[in-house]
Amino acid sequence: MKILAIIELAAEPPQPVTPGALIDELQGAWRLYSDGLLRSAYATSSPTRVVFELEVIDRMHAEEALSRLPLVADGTFRVTYIELLPFVNWEKLFAQRDSGS
């Protein structure tokens, strides 16, 4: 299953993000990438938000994987998970055509 994980700096982080903590977070993300769970990572127009595309069994596995990242674990970053499902609405277009509409 594909999951988008939107990772943002918490509104009130428990601690400032230090360069060392950020390096630890990036190393953890690299491990997820090396393990094949993290498929792609994107910066956004906001400097405090990134988006990860994960390939996992289910949402629970995505949450477990990202909870290993130190700044996610301590609440400095919060994560919103979006499950990506197959887009099946194309069938409606072709069903109308097949029914003579």
C-alpha cells in the first residue's frame, strides 16, 4: 500500500530542532529508504514540511516505521497519513459509454 506522510514541525515543539537532531532524523529517514519503505521524499514550499511516499503493508506499519524517527517520536514533528488507493473512477467513464449514453 502506498501512503503519503506529511511531516510538519509541531505548532509547539517540545524542544528546538538542533543540527545534530536533524542529522539523526535524516539518518533515520535514510535507513527507511535503504530498507525500501521510503520510496520518495519531497520538500514543499514550507520550510517546516516535507512529504514522504511510503510503500508498506498498511497504515499501522507506516506509523510504526516513522515513529522510529527521533523527532517524530518526541513530538517535534507531527505526521499526517494519507492512504493512497487505486483510482477506479475511470470505470464510470467507460460504463457510460458502454451503456449507450
